[in-house]
Amino acid sequence: MSRAGTLLCWHAERAGLEVLEHAIRALRNRRVGIERVLYIVQGGRERAVPPKVERAAVEVIEVPLEDPTQHTAIYEQMRALVLPRLRNLEGELHINVSPGTPAMHSVWLILHAGGALPEGAQLWSSQFSRETRRTRIDPVDFSITTYLAEIHRFARIEPSLAVYEPQARSPARRLAFEHLARYARVVGAPLLILGERGTGKTRLVETIVATLKGRKKVVSVPCGGLDSELAESLLFGHRKGAFTGAAADRPGLLAEAGGGILFLDEVQDLPKPTQRKLVRVFQDRRRRYRPVGSDREESVDVELVCASNLRVADLRERLDADLFDRLSHLSVTVPPLRECRQDIQEDWGRVWNELRQREDLPPSAPWSRELEVAFQSGELPGNLRDLQRLALLCMAWWSPSDPGVGIRGAVEEWHRFTSSSATKNDDHGTGSRVERVRWFRSRLARWAKAQHGTWAAAAEALECDEKTLRQDAGHADATGD
């Protein structure tokens, strides 16, 4: 018998608990021990579920679901209510995919293929034979590898890193990641990532982009810190005696990145002569370059990823025209946090997990009305850095005897800092006219909700449609007040 595990499955509406009983027995016949059952039931229907079935403890997970045939609704409820329960699961996880509708069955396969389930989770399919009056249960072989599976696998390997969830909830981030998934897998083509400071571009490259490209090594170059006279030597390397102080050969960061990714962060800060030399490297499929002081060209297998906090129009002005043309074919803009408020709670949880060092702090990120209001109404000019700042403040103010007092103190300090650090331009938003108009509509919608208490009352006061107001605020998928 294998070590005791957990069985996860839907409640079978027609056959009731019989399906569960038969499945546990069939698994035991296969020497798979089940000591705990996570039993998913459709909300709004009364059922008598015993605390134990076949000696296994039963824990009910009620899922609000109006239509059990809607794939999207089932998928979202699984992500919101079931997957978080599996993160710290001990022992083996077994899932009986048979109970439920075909849509429920399909969602298990999608979650498995996307790597969303814990590593080593085993899917099973059970069938009851009316002739033999016995249940047969067989393993489901659905070993399809997707880029989502690879990214989730990385997140499991590095659980302390605050890695972006690639299946974003907000439309803006979801669209950006869809583009990123397509563009990052184009071999040999430079990738340009744009986004405000604090949107996590570097971490994005080191985790998701590196995974998509299948390149484990990332050599990061903070271009703003390069000395104009030594930039070429640092990137391309030099030969002994090439200049005063060159006492030995040096390979350079381009050669160091061989077999991996060269990541030029804030690429617009590169000196213009160095930009011109990079044009030569990345217009050549063999990636040929000449170290300083060398009379021979060298070649390197490297992928190029660049990042900038500038808008496209400003970046065009700062970069050599030829270099801009080569970098801008495949570009992705990471949206600011204020445009992705549906994702903030999950971002907050990952940031908290990365920064938490003390055992007296809760393992899961705290959540309260004060925090929710702060995240939904704050301008978040520092993006993820604002979440980091608030997490550290909460840790500093934390009071185990009264967590609410500590959170309120932290939020007050956080508000004082963010309001004092906001620039005058923030009164009119940032970016293009379209971006500023979107920013204003979002701010107006959230202000109206705060003033009038509910979305319905706010929409009535502004004489507009409630759905429009929710969409402006970034709450297009919200259902409650």
C-alpha cells in the first residue's frame, strides 16, 4: 500500500456517495491508500455528507455554480476555491475525473495539462459495471506539456519567488501575457518588453520568458550603470593590451550569455556607439561580434531580450534608428498594476510569501477591508514595489494579539508615503491620451463607488450603466458589491 493520500473529486448528483465509496475501494485494491477526501459539491443544494466515507475523512468544498456545463465558470471556480487548498497539501494527490458533467471532466484535464495541479498528482477514471457490480478505476495518461505547465513547474521549484501568474484575471495583463507567450517562442528574434518602473520586467524575463525560450541562463545588464567608455569592453570583451588597464583577456557579457539570454535592462541608456555595434550583432544570424582589440570576429548562440520604462515614441527618440527597428518587431507592454486590480490579491500573496522571514508572521498574506480599499483606490505609482512596501510595513507593525490594529497602522503609513511621492503629473494620469482617459475613467468609477456605497447607486448617480462603470474600474468580472 502506498503512503496515505488525498482524493479530490466532484459529488455525483445521480449516484450520490456510492461513486465515492466505490472509487476509494477500487483505489485500495490498487494499493493506493486514501485517508482524506476533498469533496466538491455544487453550491445551493442541500446534501447530507458524512464526516467519513470508507474510513477516509471527508472535507466538503462548496462551489457556487449555476450551470455545471459551462467550462469557463467551472475553470474559474476551480482556480479560486479549489487550487489554493492544494498548495500545501501533504502526501499524494489523486483525482477521480469521472464524477460530474463532461465539462467538469474536461476542466481536470486542462488544469493537469497546464501544470496547475501539484507535482505528481494522479488522475483516475472510474467506471461502474452493472454486469459485475464492481467499479474499475484506471490511471489517466494525459502527459501533455504546455508552456503553462513549464512556468508552474518553475514556480514550484522556486516557491519563495514572487512569480507572475501567467493565467491573469485582468483583461489587460491576460492580453499582454498572451502576446508574450507567442513572441518569446520565436527563435532568434529580439524581444522588447515595455512597462513602467516596478512592473516586474526583470523578474518576468528571469522566470516566464526564460522558461518560454527554454534558456535557463539569463545574463542581466543594467544599462543605466554602464560607463560610456567601458561599455563596449564589458559587453563584447577585450584582448590583453587593448587599452590602458587591460592586463588580461576578458570574454565580456555577450560571451557569458552564450547558450542563454542577454537581457539589456533600460536599453535606452546604452551609449550610442555601443548601440551601433549591437545592430551588427543582431542583424547577423550567427551573432558575430569583435572583442575590443581583437582582429578576429567571434560568434555566440544567444537570445536577446530588452526592456524599457519608456513609451514607444520616446524609446524611438533615444535609440539608434537601426537598433530600434530590430528591437521593436516583437514588443509587449506590461500593464501597470492600477489596470490589473483583479490580480492584486494574488500578487499581494506572492509578494508576502517572498518577503516573509519571521515565524510569528502568518504564512498566508493578511487580508482585510482596509487592505482591499487601499489596493482598489490607491494610484499605485510604484506598481509591485508599492505592494512590497506595504508588506514590509505590515510586518513591522504586526501585532499577533490584534492584527487589525497593525494593518491599519501600516496602511496609514503606506498612504502617507504614496501620496507624498506622487508627482504633479499624476493628477492627469500618465502616458498617451488614451491611457490618461482610461486612468481618469477608472479613478472616477472607484470614487463614485466609494461615495455611494454600491455599484448600482454609483451608476444611478452618474446616469450610466452599472456594467460600464464596473468595466471602467477594472471590475468587469465582479458580481457583488
